[in-house]
Amino acid sequence: MTQADFPNNDSKTSSLVSLIVRTINRPDFLQEALQSICMQTYPNIEIVVINDGGEDVSAVVNDFARRVSALQLIQLPQNIGRSGAANQGLAAAKGEFIGFLDDDDTLDPEHIADLVQALHQHPQTTVVYGGVRVEDDQGNVDGYFNLPFDRNRLLASNFIPIHALLFSHSLIGEGGARFDENMDVYEDWDFWLQLSLRTSFLHVDKISAVYRARGDSGVGLIASEDMQRQGREQLFDKWRLLWTGREINCLAQYGLAQERKLAERDEQIANLNQAVDERNGQIASLNQAVAERDGHIANLNQIVDERVSLIANLNQAAADRDRHIANLNQIVDERVSQIAGLNQAVVERDDLIASLTQVLKERECEMQQILASTSWRLTYPLRASKNFFTTKHTKK
């Protein structure tokens, strides 16, 4: 939702909205709160800052003067309390609709626009509120306020943070609602009860503001149990004299209904605790089974490790064998080469022998021819005589 969604000719959607900011000695928080107001998409906002007797904050506040339709700074000379400061803001506010924002809380950008839009859509409505998320000091979400309106619930408890709500200025006119200055705890709850006597509340089911549960405010969610008890007792002491029998009965019935709900919740919790115990038993059994599986897996892992080691050894042995076989293959190749060389030599020798045999045969043939020749036979006596004389000469 943007400023364009609010035409100037519509009385509700162009109405001035006054936001009252109570502050005391927290300038850093105040600056954040005012910054969140200036970031609103709704265009027509008046800021009324009530400095409840704290240090001068004009340097902080004046920086925002040009960013809103109007700005008032009321610096009280002394502290008059939360309720008194709120009434000072109501007296000064000029808007047709009024809301509050304490200095340590913030608004999301569409908070005012959403509430004004709801007022526009429900013309008879004079009080509207949205949802609020609770954040701790680190900005972590710690819960929500976002319940639909129920006056019986409002009689019994305060479930609407002060900056969640926007209401018509007409409700604080002459004889209208005012903050009870005798109350400094649950003063907003008392104010809501006053408004609820005059009108019903409209709930916008959207989270659009932040309640900061800080440890330095001393009230609200972080107030001590004793302070809360005293505040409730003070509020009920006041309102028990104002409530009708019907309202007191509604409060009692609401309390009984809450007790029944608590009893039902207790029974549900008991059943859930029993279910949790059963689940825990199942989980324990499963954990035991898992432990046994883990032991089995550990044994298998050990076997696998042994197998891996054995395989590694076998691979090493195979590698050694492969190297040995490679060496043997190299030797065999060398021997084959040598054998090939020898076979070649044998072939060459065989060829030589065959050649010599052929030559010998030819010589024998020639000799036979010589021996068989006539000349050889005719010269035999000469050869014999020569041999005789040769032999005899040799003996001498």
C-alpha cells in the first residue's frame, strides 16, 4: 500500500493520524521509533513526542519535522509518569485518529496504512488494531500478539500492545476515555477497557509492528511478577466497582473456560509426554539396533580392510610376476634371436657342406676317371718304381 492508495477526497483515508510517542532518556531508541514513523506509507501523520522529564531531545526530534505532516515536542519539566504523559499526548493530538508508539518499539512501514484502510472499509468502526511481534535485544522473534477481539478476554487479560491500536479522536472527547494517572502498570489495559465500554474493536490479522522486550523498561512483558500482580490487583480493584453482574459473570465464565482449556491442554500435554516417552523408548531401541549395526559394520569394515590389504599384496606380487615375466620374455626374445642367427648359420653351413660334397663328388668322379684311364694304367710301373726308390732312399 502506497500514498497513491489514499485519495484526498476520502475523509477517512486522508485523515490526519496522530501518533503519541512517550520517551524518557533513551534518545537512540527514540530516533529508531521516529524513523519507523517516517517510513510509513500512509501520507498524513502527526507526531506528538512527550518527553516525560528527561534530557532534552529536541536535537533528535527536530530532524524529523520535515518528514511528516506535523510534529509537536512537549518537554515536561519533571516526570509525571506513563499515564500522565499519555494524557498530555491525548490533549495535544490534533488527528482524527490517534495511536501510541513508545520510544523502544517500532512500526512496520504499512502499519498505519493497514489500520486506516480497515477503518475505511468499516465506516462504523472507531477502534482497530493489528498484530505485533515480540523481539528480544538481538532482534530474534520471541512471540506474537495477534488474537481476534473478545471483550471477555479483555476483561481478564491485556492482549493488545499499546502501539497495535488506532482509535477515533471522538472517543476521548468531553467525558471520554483518559489514562488513569494512578496507574503506571497496565495503564493501556485500563484505557482499552474504557474504550470497550463505548465501542467494539476491529482486528486486522496482520503482523505490522514490533514490541521490543528489553530489560531496561521495567514494565510490560519483562516486568517482575510482583509488579504485574500489583498492577492486576489495582486494575481489578478499580473495575470491580464499575462492572455489572453480567460483566463479572462473563469474566468468571471466561476464567472457567480458560481453566477448562488449561485442563485440556494439560491432558494433551500428558498424552504428548506419554507419546514422547514411547517414542523415546522406540528411539532407544533403534539406537541399540543402530549400535549393533555399527558394530557389525565395523567388523565388516575390518574384514574389508584386511581384504584390501591382501588384494594390495596380491597386486604387488602380480606386479613382481609381471616384471619377472617381462624379463623372461625379453630373454626368450633374445634366445629366439640367437636361435634365428644359429639357424641362419646352420643353413649357411649346410649350403657350404652341400657345395663341398658336390665338389668332392666331382673330384672322386675325376679320380675314377683318371684311375680308369689307359694312361694311368700304362704309367703304373713307373709310379711303382718311383715309390720303391723313394722309400728306400728315405730309409737310408
